[in-house]
Amino acid sequence: MKQRIVTGVLAGAVFACAVVAGNWVYAVLIVLLALIGFHEYVKMNGVQWSHPSSVLGFVGVLLLVLPWELFGTKQPSVTTVLWVLMFAQLAITVLSKNKWTLDSASLMLLGAFYVGYGFDAMLTVRSMEPHGLYFSCLAFGCIWASDAGAYFVGRAIGKTKLWPSISPNKTVEGAIGGLVLALVVGLVFALCAPDWIGIGEALGIAAVCAVAGQFGDLIQSAYKRIRGIKDSGSLLPGHGGVLDRCDSWIIVFPLLVLMELFTK
């Protein structure tokens, strides 16, 4: 537990500093996390990182998550990246004479999009002027509040299992506790900056962060259970890998962007 706390505090401090700094500092960290996350995904699926399909997946992640505007270049559209990546993955099945199967090619395509677009959405929110830092802190604050509320309320009064076949320790009471605490954090953010965001908008964002965030956690738990592993990686002692720690983020941030919840 001590190692877990120390690692969590140090990693959290580094990440918070990067969010505040923004620009290249935040972008470099997000790109690194995306690449490490995809490497964990590839490893979870029993594929070598050097396999042509994996290499294409890494390229796809980079095309999706690189901050092209910082290079003074227009970012390629998500549709373009996905189509080119799909074509390249399918081409490998033909060139390998089906030794590399359609199922395996689909897994690499899915992973590149899941990881690449998930982390790219974090950069998208941070780059929203003039309140990108505020919106990023609001989203992360609500996600972390949901995690904390679900954990502590679940431990204190949790009795009804939420989804025991996937995550036996999660409870309905904990999920509700996480939602309530996220709503409280969203309300505090709205009251602190009424000219930047309305109370209804902040509560809507908080609800998305809590519900989608917990669902993102369940998605990763389900996948790890299928693969028969405890953690996606070992980057953070006591916490697992990037996908273990960022499973909520890479679901929540794309939803916030696609739903256009940040309007001011």
C-alpha cells in the first residue's frame, strides 16, 4: 500500500504539472503515454511489437495523437487515418496469405483507435481556448472524484455487486458514491467560475465523467479477464500499466469532445 501511495502521489504530481504547463510539455507526455498504452495493448494480445501489423498500429496512434498544430501542420482527419490504417492492415492479411488473420488485423485497428483517439481527445480539450486548462482540470477532477468516491463508499457500505463476473470488487453503492462525489466536484468548479461554465453544463460533464469513466474501467477489466492477466503493464509500481490508470480517461475525453459539452 505504501508503494502504491508514493507512486500515485509522484505520478499525479508530474501529470498535474504537465497539464498546467500545456503546449509541448503536455503534448510530449500524452504522446508517450499513448505509445506505451498501445504497446501494452499489443502485448496483451500476444503480438510482438515488431510485427508489421503492430508497427502500423504504432504509426496509426502517432497520426491520431501527435499535436500537428504545434508543428504548424494541419492534422489528418480521423476518417483518413482509420481508412489508411484499415487498408494497410487488410493488405497484411493478403501479403501473408492469411497467416495474419482478419481477426488479428481487426484487433490492431481497434487498439490503435481506442488508444490513439482516446489520448488525442485529452490534447483537444487542453487546447480549447481560452479555458482549456480549466476544462481539463474539471474533467480530470470529476474522473478522479468518481474513482475515489466509488472506492471509499464501496469499501464502507458496498454490498450489492455491480458486475461480479467482470470486476468482483465493484459495488452499486460505490458507483453511486462515485457519481455523487463527481457531481459535487462539478458544482464546485461551476461556482468558482460562473462566467466560464453554467451549473447545468458542469453537472452534465461531471455525470459523463462518472458514468463513462466507470464504464471505461469495466471495459479494461473485462478485457484483462479475457486475456487472463491482472494488469496491462508494470510501468507504475502498485498501479499497473498505462491502460490500467488511464482506462477511464480514454473513454471520457472522446465522449466530452464528441458531445460538444465544452461550449464556452
